Amino acid sequence: MFFDDMYEGFTFETPGHVFTEEEIIDYARVYDPQPFHLDREAAAASIYGGLIASGLQTCAISFALTLRANIINESSMGSPGMDRIRWLKPVRPGDEIRVTGTVRSATPSASRPDRGRVETDYVVRNQRDEPVLTYSITHLQRRRAASI
């Protein structure tokens, strides 16, 4: 989809992803080496009562799911940033997440007619339909050639 296809309220959902214990530990070893991400015993004794995925890992996988849904890939020109990132519930081994994106606004660029800014709010839910993560992204998206 291109900028011209986006409108306030447009919503899409991604396929799911199941977190494995191995995946959680492998990510944590490299990117977030905290005991509750790395060690079952230490995690059991933590405030989480068991191993949990890094919030950054959950965010990265959520973004990958969005790209795999192939909604914005053809028109993506990157992003100037993310806002309002909130980790609401821990993601544990065996949890399956899916992402829902809802366009908050779509604004054509005043200075560059080949693109626009699409503000999208994301909610990541687990298999019990509980929100585990929310965030917003400003996507820069190409316009269709015919609409320029």
C-alpha cells in the first residue's frame, strides 16, 4: 500500500509469532543480558516469577511481523521515530503475539509531493488477547506516481 491508500482509522493485523525459551535467552545474551531474560532460576526468583522476553525483543519482533504482513513495504521510506512505547505485560516462552496497527493520521508532505507521513498506533496482544506492548510510529510513505 502507498500513502494514498492510508486513511485515519485504517486497521490491519499481522500473523502471530510464538516465543521460544531458546530465542529469548539467545536474544538476551547479546542485547539485554539481565538475569530474568537469561536464567530460569534467577527469573523464577525475580518479580516476574519466571523467564520473560526482553521488551526490546518484543518490540523488534512486533516490527518484523508488521513488515511480514507486507502492508507498507512497497512504499516505505523509513521513519523519523517511535513514540509512546509501553511494555504492559511480560512475554513468556510459549506466548504468541500478533500486532494490530491503526492509522491515526495521514498527512501529505507540503514540501515533497512524492511522500506523506502516516502516524500509526500499534497494539501487540498475546494469545489471551491481552495487550502486552503499545507504541506509535511515524512512517514516511511514497505516494503513487499517478497522484503526484
